[in-house]
Amino acid sequence: MRHIYVAIWAFAALLISCVSLSAETADHPAIQPLLQEHQAVIAKSSRKTIGPAIDAIAGSGLPQAQKVLQVWAAKNMWMRKSDGVFFIGEKVEGKTYRLTDFDSGAVVGEFQKGDLKQLKPNSGIRALIGTALVQFQLSDPDPVARADALQSIARDPSADQLTPLRGSIASEADPALKAQKLRLERLLTIRFGASDAERISAIEDMAGDLGVDLRATLNPVLATTREAATTLPSANIAGVLIPGEGISRDEAYALLVANDLAPAQISSDDMRTALAAHIDGGRVADVPVAQLNDPAMRARAYASLAAEGKVPPLVSDADVAASLSAHVFYDRYLDPAAPVTEAAAKALKDIELKVGVNQALDLGLDALSLASIYFLAAIGLAITFGVMGVINMAHGEFIMMGAYTGYVVQQFVPDHTLSIILAIPLAFAVTFAAGVAMERLVIRHLYSRPLETLLATFGISIALQQLAKNIFGTQARPLTAPGWLDGAWVMNDVVSISYIRIAIFVLALIFLCVFLFIMKRTRLGLDTRAVTQNPGMAAQMGINPGRVNMLTFGLGSGIAGIAGVAIGLFAKVTSELGSDYIVQSFMTVVVGGVGNIWGTLAGAAMIGFLQKGIEWMNPSNTLAAQTYMIIFIIIFIQFRPRGIIALKGRAAGD
């Protein structure tokens, strides 16, 4: 009786589905007839025969095709055994499944698992379905879905994706996605184009492009395999190798052995093992075991075994030489099209040349950025040490104080742009006041006593570091850059520079102009230059050297504070921040020329470019790069002790 009810229910469900199909067909063609046309192949689910069925569904142009393929790949497509009709299956409870029609979207009923067959495509079939779905994803109304499809193709390109990709380009409305599609189409054409001319045209279209994706596409085209043969074949040969030159003799003979073109050489261990296995009555062949310690006797015994066919024959050096001379060794392109590999090799060579030029440009920008940082860190020291002759070992701590000032401001002003704008003058004020206090309390009592000044300022440096640890702790504090400084200016795939570095470079230029204005156009600058050249005469002219020294020291300290804000945007703000720059700052001032702003600029450029150049030659060890840089500077000072641009006057020792 139960079977009768099930049959009645199935018949009613079939009738309902037929009515639904008729209604659906009135709007657009149904996909079920197409599925039924390939029913046997779909039900069998064989990787070898399923291709035409998937292609037919994908190429049907029906709106239901994408849904069918997605459901099929997800293993949610079921076939009703009674009539072979395909549905979307959803488990209700136990072994009961609710079936939904592909065309109408209507539920046709609930069925027992025994009345159904679940289609479970293996990984190979799912890969074919995924390829077929690409054409739908590339034309999906959602731009995010289209972008995801492009990323999927770029990660795992195949020849099957080229046609649907080309078909989606004309209808693409998003300019950015269209550009990506056009580029990806060219890359796929290079690898999978239908003809050599098509592939060469794609290579020429992208000539000079520095994109990593292009290089990743060209490299497989130029992939080679190393082979050996009796004669050079008529294949796409990358180059012929001569044993002992392009390939070692051992490697060449091993290649012959691997290709069964020559017998393998017998090693000493293999010989001993073979002799031990053929000991008979205390002898091996006609050689007593006691005599096998002699290499000549071992060779004789082994030769006797080889003559009897018990072991492989020995391969002498003469045999190796004969085998090598009888064969030719070559690298063969995996791509059989010689015109394509020739075009790819030429394009890749041009690209490598441009990459080298752009890498030099990128290194130059890095060096210029580093020089800007050193200039900012040293410009204050150029005033205190260069102009006043004071060896201020606490200069780095003024940089640290400026960075912490910026951090404190950001705790009260959450807007990062406004906080940085406020932090710059505030850092100047804080460190200017600290510099003035230090000059009045300590420095002015130690003029013309450089050793005592060095020791005193070194002690102040340690005290300021400990004070910072007591207030802010030992953990690094963040000094966050404004959002508009995030990211980098990317010229191409090789050259880029962060916006923070650009901002620091601009800030360095601003400070250069400000310093020149103060020294050339203001009364303080005039008084400072007068005291620098001849303090006694300046005093006779009514200038107060003590006051000038105080203001000059405060100015140098204030500029160090502003440099601290700039440096803190990309460096960790800790109590040791200043110690990371004090050595470079002194080197910058000394190398450039004590007391000369242009010398400081030249010194910063020299040290920045020198350090980056050494790091480029030895990128794995930055400490070694700094060591080499210091050695070079010591040698440089031996030949030019007064720096690149020497200053006459008190600071130069005149």
C-alpha cells in the first residue's frame, strides 16, 4: 500500500512539474530538455566524457545554466530515478530530500533518498565546471564578482579561459575592470594563443611593460629542459652544451645514464658490495679475499665477475669519454614555437634592462629619502656643533623629546592631521626651552672645554633617556601619520616611495629654506655669523655673545624636536629613538663641513647614498653596511679633514 502512495505522489509531483515547466517555457526556454539530452553522460559522471555536456550547458545561453553548474559543482544536484529528471536537492530530515525544479524554481515534493541519485562530481569534473562558470562570473552584474573572477584566472590561467574572457571585454562597463580584462587577455594570449602570430603580437603589444605578471608569463614560455641525443633533433633548441664548458662532464654522463644512452658507472662502494656478494670458498672469481685490499686486485676480481655476466661491467674513463663524444647535449625549449620563444627572449631582455634602470632609480629615491632623514636629524646639530663648536651628545634626546611631544598631542587631538600640525610648533617650543635651559645651566660654563662638554652632555643624554622611560615606559609608542600619508607613490612595479618619505623630503627642503632665511635675512642670523667669525669683535660691536649662543643652541634644539616628529611617523617612538640617529648626525655634520648648512646637506646626501649603495651590495647585513660606511668616512676625513665644504672662522678652528 505504501508503494502505491509513493507512486501516486510521484505522479502528482511530475504533473505539477510539467505544468510549471510549461508556464516557465512561456517566458524563456527550459533547461531540463538539454539536461535530458545529456542525461546518460551526466549520470555517469566520467571525466573523459563529461566535457560536451558541460560545454552544452554553458553555451546554451539560458539564464538557468549558471545555476545548474553551480548546484552541480556543489554536489546538490539530484536525479530522480523514476524518470531521470534533474533537480536541486535539499535534505529535510533523515533520508528525506526536498526537490526544486531548475526552470520554475518551484518545489516539486519530498522524496526518499532511495528514489534519488546524487551527482557527486570529482575534482576533475569540478575543475571543468569551474572553467565553464568563468564566462558567467566575468559578466556578473556585481563588479566584485567580476573582479574575483579575474583574480581567479590570474592565479590559475588556462587555455579554456581565453575565449570567455575575450567575450566579456566588449560588455564591460567598469573602466578599471575593462583595463584588467584587456591586460589579462594579452597575458593569456601570450601563453595560449591559437597561432604563433597571435602570440607574438601579444608579446609585442606588451613590450617594455615592467609588470611582474608579464615576466611571470614570459618565463614559462622560455622554460627549457636539458636533454641528450645521438644527433641534434629538429626541435626548438635553446642552446647546445659542450661537456666541460656549458655542462660538467659528470652531469653530462649522468644525463646519458638517465636516458639509457650509457651504462652507469660503478662506485667503490657498489664494487665492494658486489664482491662481497660473490665470495665463494674464500675467493672472488680467481682472487683470494685476502688480496682484495689492493685496488688493482679488486678491479681484476670485478672484471672476472663482469665477464661471467654476474655484475654490470666497469665503465672506464675512456668509455665515459667515448660516450660523451658520441652524443650531443642541448637545452630544448618546452614551447615548440621558435618564433614565439625568440620574441619572448627579446622582450624579456628589454624588460630586464628597464628593470635594472628602474631599480637604480628606486635605489636613488631610497637614498634620497634616507638623506632627507639624516639632514633633518643633523640640521639642529649643524647649528649647535657646527656654529657653536659644542659637542652635544644629548642632541638625539631632543629628537626623542620631539617624537614624544607628537605622541602626547595625539592623545588629546584624535584628528591625526590636526595633531601633527599642532605637534610641530609645540615640539619646537618644548625642545627650544629644553635647549635654552641646558645651555644656561650647563653648556655656557664649559665653552672651549670640549672634553668636559662631551661628558656632561653624555650624562644629560642618559638622564633624559631614563626620564622618558619613567614617564612613558619601555614599550614603543605609536605616532600615527595622517590618512593621506598612507600608502606609496607607485610609478611602476619596480619604483615606489611612501608618501611619508616624500613628506619628510619636502619638510627637509622647507627647513633648508627656513634656515637660510634665518641666517641670511634676520638679525639673529647676522649676530650668529658675526659671533661665529669673531666673537671678540662681535662683542665690541654691541652684540651679546652669550645671548646669541643661548638662542642659537635653543634654535638647534628646537629644530631637532621638529625632526623628531617627522622621524616618529615611521620609526618606533622609544627612549632610545635619538641614539639611533646621533652617530649619523655627527657624521653628516663632520663629513659635510662643520658649520655650513650646504655642507650638512652634501654630507647627508653622501652618507645616505653611500649607505644605500652598500646595503644594495650586501642586503642581508645592514650592520656590516653601516660598518663599511664608517670606515669609508674615516678614510675620507683623513684626506679632507674639514669636510666637503669647509667653513672659515671659529667653527673651523681659524
